[in-house]
Amino acid sequence: MIHLSHIPLDNSIVLFFNHYCGKSRLLDTLGLVFLSVDALRTAILVAFVMGMWEYGRVKKDISANKKVIAILFSIGLTLGIIEILNALIDSPRPIVTMESLINSPLTSSDTNELWRSGWVRNPKHGSFPSDTVALLATLAFGLFSWNKSVGVIAFLFVLFAGVLPRLYFGLHYPSDMFLGILIAGVSTLLIDKIKFFDGINKKILRVIEKYPYIYGVLGFYLFYIIADKFILLRKLPVWVKAMMGN
């Protein structure tokens, strides 16, 4: 495994934003909500993408529907690259490497559980690159390539709901998230440019047109899994191992 050391600028940026943590219950609670509640973070951008699909279906705009399918391929490529890098690179979170310098948020009875069961539940897990920010950025890049105005709103949402809370609580370095966004952008570009995927898109659309009910069921479930950050797939090996008695 490769051990990664972050540059001083990374540390300084984290400490700058984390300096404000623990001083305002309003800011701390907002940050904890966006950090820990997928329904107010990932699911919102997933809803934007589903809106794009419905727009294409109602307006007979096949390009919008093809773009949604391209986003799904981009997500698969982005997260595949992220998982490989996470497995190869050992990069503890700032909350681990600078533990004595990192401020903790003010919590109440409602937000204590968010802090315990949020991302801090596994602070030693490698942070480079950020898979959550990469996922959000992939959705935003796809939306931007379809509609610039919607895309700008999506990127602002990624900044305020994804990037800033992670700096605020000391859970990611800027470079962790920058690389995640870069991988998302490259993945989106590759999927858009490779004609092989365009051919697959057309075949998928024909199948959807032939079996709309089956698509509706599977499509909803797929988007739900994405909005839930693939927790089901991540936990499945653990559950299978438990059922086997290992």
C-alpha cells in the first residue's frame, strides 16, 4: 500500500475551515445534516437527474434520456477508479493525522447520533480520493453537459453540501476532493466521447421502450441505491460473510 503525505497547504486549508467548527450550533447542525443525511445531499442531485429523464420522456427529447444513461456509466467508471485508488493508497483523514488540532462540533441530543454514525464512525478509513464528492461531482458534470444553468446550480450544491462540510469537520483534505472531482470530470468526458457507449445507450433505450414497467421498477431501485451511496452493495459482502458464519 502507498502511504500518502499531504502538503502543508492541505493542512492549512483544513485548519482554516475547521477553526469555525464548534462555535455556532446553527453551522454545526447544518454541517452535520449535510454530512450524514443522504436524503439532503446525494438524493437531491439524483432527483435532478431523474427530472432530466422525465423531461426527455415528456418532451420526446431522446438526448436527455441518453444523457441520463451516460451519467450512470460515468458513475460506475468514477467509483471504480476511486475504489482502486482507495485500496492502493493509505491516507488517513485530517481528523486522525491532526487529531489534537481538529475542533469537534457542538452537538445536541438530535445531532449526537449524526456525529457518531456519520463519516466519523470510521475516521481511519482512507480519505484519498473522496468517493462521496466524486459521486456528487459526476452527477453535476452530467447535469452541466445537458443544461448549463442546471449544472451551475448542481456544482454550487456540491460545494456547499459536499465539499465545505468535509473541510469544516476535518474529514477530508482539499486534494482528496479535488482529485475526486477531477476523476468525475474525466470519466464523464470519456463516456461522452467513446462511441461504444453511445451504441449501448441506444440499445438500452429500445429495451426500455419495449418493457417500460420493468424499467420503471429497476430504474427507481437503481436511483435509490445511488442516492443511498451504494450502502447496500458495500455492506453485502459483510452480510454474506456473517450468514456463512465467518
